[in-house]
Amino acid sequence: MAMRPTIPDLAKAAGVSVSTVNRIVNNSANVRQPTRERILHAAEKIGFYGLGTIEHSFLNGRDTHKLGVLLQQGRRSFSQTVSDALHNAANTVSDCTIKLTVEYIDDLTEDTIASRLIDLGQRCDSVALIAAEHPILSDAIDLVLKSGVPVTALISPLSAKGNVSFVGLDNWKVGRTAAWTFDKIVKKPGKIGILLGNHRYRCQELNEGGFRTYFREFNPNFTLLEPLSTYESSAVAREQIETLFSNHPDMCGLFVSGGGVTGAIAALRDHPRGDDFVAVGYELFDATRTALIDGTLNLVISHPFETLAQRALSTMIKAKKNGSKADAQQAIFGFDIYTSQNV
């Protein structure tokens, strides 16, 4: 009968000393994590009888990070997509243990967001949020930073006296890419309507800035209407588009920079439009995907959600390790572009 692998056998397979294996078996803290991992892999390979003990030692030796993320309105597909991506990313991290808390805010008033951020900061090592810029929130961020907990802004940059990290897109380029679409597809320049969620979202302001500078530079024959706020409401977005068509029946296009895109899609479907009309939306999920396929939208610019989640977690962990007074981290990555032909 074959003999069970012994501790000396495991030490030989892992290329370490017998005393090192003994320290692992006894759950000693005085062993580097890469060594624990090497011994664990060797134990799995040779079928070591104490595999469960070594796995426990490996897990205990990993860093643990309590990360908290505040997302907006859990009923929104976008928030659910981001949440799913964050949890998936946390579950696939192999070199540390992430205890992830994702919470939603239905009341988007600045006082509520500030209060929820402070509360989350008291329960986590590093926090992140999606929010509009406001002095009340800036004060809350500084309060969290002073407690030693770093803060990361997701999607839309945020500012405070302290250093706030950012994970998201180059929104100026997003706006210019959307403008390029109208310039190249629309046959006769005309009026373009613009929807955004809230004028205080810096990402959407940057989108609009890039959008306008493109036309100033390449095609000033287009007329860009003043942006209308949807307050992140689909119902409001629908009303705003109906108003735009009523006041500007000669519109040649619509740029939905953020907030309430499902309401915008519904209004576009209800309103007769010429074949030359171009609509550009934001973020790919079921509703925008369907709108691309049926021709309601011509193009969608979207965050790559898997990349967003991975960069968010790594930035939050790095910020925690560096300390809340360290320089802010910047994680800016490319965006995805979708048409009816690649969804």
C-alpha cells in the first residue's frame, strides 16, 4: 500500500525546509504569503493529508480589506450591473481577502449621500462612491479622510480639500467621440439636443465640454442646444425629449450624456423621426442593447464594467495601503463603443 506523503515529502516538493512546513501546519504568522502559496500548491499536487490545515493557514496569511461602495438607486440597471461586476471581481482576487459592502442610495440629496458616506467610512477600510459634486459632500469626504479612510470617486470625479482618487473614463474624449458620430453620419447639419442627469456630475460636464469643442474645431454648422437635466429620472428624460421635439421639430440628433436613458428611448420610439436622425446613448445594458438593434439608438458609449470593477478594487486597496494622506490615485481606462452590428 502506498505511503501517505509526509511533512519531509511536502518540504521537498515545495523546495522549503521541514521547519517552514511545520510553521505552516502550526499556523505561524512568521511565514511569507508567497511561501504559503507555494507549499499549498505542492500539497495539492502530492495529495498531502493535511491539505485543509495548509489551506486554512494560507487564507489566514492573506491581507483582508474591508471595502465599501455607495451606488445610486438600486432599481437602475446600471447600478445593478456595476454591483455585479464589483462582486465578481472581489470573488476572483487570489492574493488577498476582500470583504465587500455595496449599498444603494435612493434619495440623491447631498445631505443623504454625505451621511451615508460617513456611516460607510466608519465600517470600512476604504470607500468609493458615485455622486454629484457638492460642497456638503466635499465636507463629508474630508471628514472620512481625516478618520484615516481613503475615498475614491467612481465614474464622476469628486473634489475635496483632501486627496480623492478617481476611477473612470476620459470623459472629454467620450464627448468628442459622440460628436464625431454626429459629424460623420448626419447628412445635413442641424440642431442636436443634449440630455444629462445633473449639471453637478463632473463626468457629464466634461462629456459636454468635449462634445462642444469638437464641433467648434471641425463643424460649427451644427447647433448644439442647451443641455437639459433629467435628474437621473426616466420619466423626466421622456418629458424633456417631448419638449425638445415640440420646440425644435427640426432636430437632427440627440446626445444622451447620462441619466434616464430608458425614458429617452421610450420617447424616441414614440416620436416620428427622419432617416437622417442620429441618437447616441450611454452605457450598454438590456434597454440600450435592444434600442441599438431596433435602430432607436445609433451608437452607445459604455464603461467596460469588468475593467471598471477591477480597477476600482485595486485603487481602493492601494489607497488603503498608502494611507488617506497620500497622493490620490488615478485609474483612467478606455471605453467601449457599440452599434447594432457588435452587440
